[in-house]
Amino acid sequence: MQHRQPTRCWQTGKKAVRAVKGVTWGEQVKWADRVGRARRRAAGWLARLWQEMKKHRVSYYFMAPYLVLFFVFTVIPVITAIYLSFTYFNVLEPPRWIGWSNYRLLFLEDDVFLIALKNTLVFAVIAGPIGYIASFMLAWLINQLRFRAAYTLAFYVPSITSGIAMAVVWMYFFSSDRLGLINYVLINLGIINEPVLWLHDKDTILPVIIIVSLWMSMGAGFLAFVAGLKNVPEELYEAGRVDGIRNKLEEMWLITVPLMKPQLLFGAVMAVVSSFQVFGVAMQLAGFPSPLYAGHTILTHLHDYAFIRYEMGYASAISVVLFAITFGLSRVFMRIFSTHGDY
Amino acid sequence: MRPNRPRRLKWGRVMLYVFMTALAAFMAMPLIYLISSAFKPIEELFVFPPRFFVRHPTTRNFVELLLAVSGSSVPFSRFAFNSIFVSSVTVLGSVILSSMAAYPLAKHSFPGKDLIFLGIVSALMFAPEVTQIPRYLVVNRLGLIDTYGALIIPNLAGALGLFLTKQFLEQIPGVLLEAARVDGASEWTIFTRVIMPIIKPACATVAMLVFVAAWNDTFSPLVFTRSEAMKTLPLAVQTIAGGPGVVARTGAVMAATFVLTMPTIIVFLLLQRLVLETMVHSGIKA
């Protein structure tokens, strides 16, 4: 039997790269050289990174407890949700890969999902911008007044009340009989003759949910506006007046808004997230399932499939759709309120 | 024209005060109704025409709530204890974890810092409900279902708290830290002696936000607990209320809603000044 001695490098004695047919020797040496250099560079970079990380290890110790929990309960779940959305998974059996089926089902065959999507979008398109603009305008008005703390309190407090607790009150306000406060007032004023079935009529359910959510919409964004407005230096307004700014609205548009961009972005992100979060209020007021799905939202649908039917794969696809919408919209606002090139 | 101006301005101001006060009162209506109803005797809850304010206030509803929550084997005080315990531990843990994580993120430079911050800002940008299914799987796998751990641990590392603390700490000049470092203080000493006192407003804000979220949380007790004894106040109120159309325990329901609503308002009232101090720095620079 023929025994072939491997070719060795004359300098280092290392085994040579196996000869490849049709490639000249010079070419081969050149490539081996390049690969080696790249490897060494990567190794050097990693070693330097490791050194650097070791030097700053105290920083990591400080962050470790938070990061571990953030990873386990936020980062990994997002990735897992995306993976599960491509599977059939009922918790009992291991997930089975089914490709895009869940999404196809969701958009082409699940009529209830399309109703939920429509309701959520209608809700978000109306309640989102109104709540956002109202937060800013109210904060701006409060900033012109005395007793700021008292006004801030009055507008902010609804957002920190429990949805379930307030549902009890809304039930009374929007009660369908003559005992309901709103029906009672409207009948007495002669606006309506018959009590309106606020929470049972498919045409009034969504408006009621929107009103209740608007009531609760002066949240963290509103606080950021109140705080930020207070911090705009008075001299800037004076300078503006010297430069010919005529009225308060011009002042707001030309001085306040550009200065408040970071807060406005924070408020926008908060508004996007909360306007796609209608769930508790909707489920409490309209019941589950609501009449003709008039109060059905993406999150209601998600809850239905995840924790009632245990179709986790399908439910994950719903949550990925929600993720894509909120994340995408937030990125759009990041573009709008970008402070690059300012100052 | 000139002498007229201050007068017109004043008139406008009065209108503004009237408008804002009316709006504030309108916003407060549901809460005033809630408070007023909690003290209504049973006859007043069912009068026609409906009455907004209470005539003869009584605390009977609260007594009824405490003593005779009929149809449920778990006393109301157990739900109250669960809520108080879970919220306090969550608040304490969150404040400590987010302060500790915010310190290096704002004041040190180390590899991966920008990436970590990007991850946290990104986490602000989607509803946490998106992650609820895998969260459930993780909690299930860790064997936490039906324990206090399930109600507390998943809510400890919130993105908003760390974000606000980091932003607040960032605008504190580094001179203080340098001085402490020159004196030979360890990072831990700097954190406990220098950083913690400075970021008190941010801690108060995190405490307030986390408390509100934990106190009002319906998702965790609904999905992560099974036994009645592990439920918290929001679910208890829901059970007592028994859905639309149930009138039997209206008095107790009103008292329970009152108990459920007041703590968040009181916490905000106490911390309002510190919270606003923090929110000045809440902006996201993109």
C-alpha cells in the first residue's frame, strides 16, 4: 500500500493545505495566507475585547441581575414568540414547524382576527392621536397657569386607576336602562327618547371604549410634557419675542416643539404602545366575546387563542403581528422626531 | 391699542382658568362618583332618579366587605395582603435592580453598552403583552406557577424604570464620581454613598410606576396563578362584582373598588414632585 507523506511547510513544519486541482501553487499560498491573517485578526480582536471586558467587569456585575431577568423575561420571549409563530404548538406536544401557515390562516381565513385588527386600528387611529395631542396641549396650557401640581394631578390620576375598578363605575355611567347616568341625563335633556344600549349595541361599543381610554390616556407621556415644558428657559421666549414672534401659538410651534423633540418622541412611543394595548377595558366593558365581536381587539384574540384554546403557535403569530405594528410605528416616530442635525 | 392689551390678556387668563378647571372637574367625575358611592347606604345606591353624591355617608359597605364576602372561601383580607405583598416586593426589587443597572449604563464605558441600551429602548417600543406566551412557558418551566414568585419575578426587570433612571443619572456631572474615585472609594461604595442619594427622584419615579403597574396587574394573577388564595385585589373585585347585571353585593363592590383605586392615587400624590423632577429627562434622543 502506498503511504503518502503529507507535504509540510519548509519554514514552520506545519501540514500544508491540501492541493486543489486546477489552482496554481502561488494562488493557494496567497489564500492560505489571507485566511490565516483574518483568523489571527479575529482572534486578536476577540482577545482585546475579552481584555476590555475583564477590565470593566465591575460594570457587568452591577448590571448582571437586571440583565439576566431582562434576558429571561423579555429578550428570549420575543425570539421564542417569533419562532413559535411558525409552528403548531399546543403545550402538550413539542412544537411542529409549519412555516407560514399560521400567518396565512390569520390574514386569509380568520374573519374574527380581521375584525379584531380593524377594531384595534380604528381605536388606535382615533384614540392614539387625540390622546397624544390632548396630552401635549393640556400640558402646555397647564404650564401657563398657577397651581400646576393640582391640574397635573387631576389629569394624570385617571391613567393610574385600575381598569377593573373603574369598569364598575363605567357600567353605571353607560348602563343600558334609565338608571344609567348618561341615559338619564340625555333623556332629561330631551336629546334621546329611549335609553341607548351603550354596551350591547355593536355601533356604540367601540366609541364607549374609545371614550374610556381617552379618559385614561394622560399617562407617562403627559408627565414628560409637563416636566419638559417647565424646563424650557424663559430667556428663549423673550429672545423669540424680540425676534418678532407674535403670539403664543407661534411661540409653541417655533420654540417649544423643537426643544421638546426628545420628550415628544418619548410621549409618542408611550402613546403607540398604549393605544394598541386596549384589552382590559374592552373585555370588562363589552364582555367576552362581545356582541358581534364589536369590542374584539388583537389582544382579546391573542388571549382567546393562548390561554383559552391553548393554540400557542397561532397565538404567537398574533403577537408577532402586534409586535411588528407597534415596533414599526415607534421607529417611524423616531424618524419624525430625530434630533440629528439639530443645534 | 397698548393700554388695552394687559386687560384683554387678563380676561383670557380667567377664561383659561375656568376652562381648565371645568375640564379637570369633568375628568374627576368618575372618581368622585366612585368615592361617593363607596360611602352610600344601600338605599341610596338604588334610588331613582340616580343620585351622584352621597346624602348620609356610612362605612357599612366596608364592614360588609371585610366580614361577609359570601360565596368565597378566601377572606377579602387575603387578597389585600397578596396585593400589598406582591406590589411592595416588586417595587423594592425593581428600584434596586434598575438603579444598579443604570449606574454603569450612564457613567461607565464598556463593550456592549450601546447594544444593551438599544435593547432597552427597543423594549419600550412594543406592548409587553407580545411576550406573554413565552413568559408563561418560562414561568411554567421554572415551576413558579401558583407562587408569589410568578407574580413578582417576571415584572422586576422593566424597561421603563431602567430607561428613566439612566436618563436621570446621565445629566449628573461626573466630577463627584471622580472625586470619590480619587479618594480610593470602591465602585460599590460610590454606588451606595454617592449615586443612590443623587438618584432619589428617579427611584421614587420607578417606585411609583412599578407600584401602579403591579397593583393594577391583572395578567399575572389571571394566567400565573390557579388557586383562589393566590389571587390579588383586581381579580377579587372582578369576582365580587360577578360581571354585568349582578346587583346583590353592590355596596361591597363599591367599597372594594374604592380600596383598589385609592392606593395608586395616594402614592402618586406623595411622590409627584420627585416624579416630575425625573420626567424632565425622559426624552429619547434619536
